[in-house]
Amino acid sequence: MEYQEIIRRITEQKQLPNLRFSIKEKAEAFTNHLFYTLFDRDTAVEENLEQLAREFQELGDLVCWEPGKPCSELWDEYCQKLPYLLEKINLDAVAIANNDPAANSVEEVYLSYPGFFAIAVYRLSHEFYKMGLPLVPRLMTECAHKLTGTDINPGAQIGDSFFIDHATGVVIGETTVIKNNVKLYQGVTLGALYVERELRNIKRHPTIENNVTIYANATILGGDTIIGENSIIGGNAWLTGSVPPNSFVTHNPTIKIKNRQRNE
């Protein structure tokens, strides 16, 4: 195949006029600058907010390709919510520091805990999701997913003082509802029973009530599934139905231990 023919065939396959990978790069840079503005002691807030406004203007122009969607105008409304979001994120950090005996300081949580990073990015993206901003919220949480292995859809509804310990492999679906003081361990899935396009805009992920702890690799599925408050879900449990408040759910595998030492 001649070189010009290769170019022609590749070019004709590029049929999505709004598919620009610069959107992803700009969303990641915006998320990083947002973190510095909100958390870094040495970053000037006023100066960085002005820079963020310019970056958001560029993002809005790129992602709002549908007519009649002036996405770049959402920035002022979003700015009004930042102090409130920061309060909620600080509650998450304190909850982690207070519950994890391995945490030596709140600063350590902010700087090194992947679960905290994923939760914070989720909270910052969730407000954009509620405003109807296309693509950017998902790209923000995908940035956290890439760095931490924690996949939180920006549409999930998550209450105060949320803690994901270790974080790797956690999946939280779009219509999940998580209330206050919930703790998850690594590998937990809060998902749908099955995936079909017809389920769009229907609650298909579980509800987790207050003060629930879910241990590693538990899987909880279905929009009608409710985990009652104060419950503990043991590791590797598989649930597709509701659990009443104050429950203790365990998975009991068969474990065999054989002594390999020969008797003499």
C-alpha cells in the first residue's frame, strides 16, 4: 500500500469531528491546578482562580460542541461552591486520619492517600456533573482512576466523612448512593446487575446507608439493593439483595490446612 493511500484511509476513518485528545490533557491539567489552588499552602488562591477561569473557558469551548450550551459560563457558579466543597473534602481527610492507625497526620492523608485523592476529585467533579457539563467530570474522575486504581463515577451521591482504605480496585457506579460515615476497603464493587443502554437514567446501583463498613473485594449489585445502617459486610461477600440495619454479613469459604511435615 502506497504511503499516500495509507494517509487517505486513516484520514477518512477519523469521522468524529469533536474528538480531540487535547480535551483529556486540559482536563487533567485543570484538575491538578484545582488541587493546588484548594490545598497547597504556598499557592496564591486569587491568582490561581484567575488561571483556572481561563483554563475552564478553553475546556468549555472544546466540550460544548452542541448548539445552545454555553458551558464556559458555568465557572462563576462553580466558584461559589468551592468553599462548601472544600469543607466536605476536609471532613473526608479528617475521617481517614481519625480511623486509620497508619495515618501519622492529616497532611499525610492529603499528600499520599490514594483513596483521599479519588474522593476529592470525585467531589470536585460531581458539581460539574450536576450542572450538566459534558465530558469534563468523567475525565476528572478518570484522571484519579488512572493514578489510584479507584473508579468513582461523578454521578454517584456520596455523603460526609467517606473513607476508602488502600483504594485500589474500588468501583462505584453512577447511580450509587452512599450516606455518611461509610468506609470501604480495596476491591469493593458497587455496581449494576447488568449493563444495558435502556437502563440509562434508571437507578441501577446500590444504596449504602450511614455508618456501614464494607471489607475487601465485596461485591454489591443492583439499584434496589440497600445496605442498612450500621452494617458490616465481610470480605468477598456477593450481594444482590438488601440487608437490614445492624447486619453482619460474612462469606465463609472452605479453607483446608495440611501439615506438610512428616512424622518421624
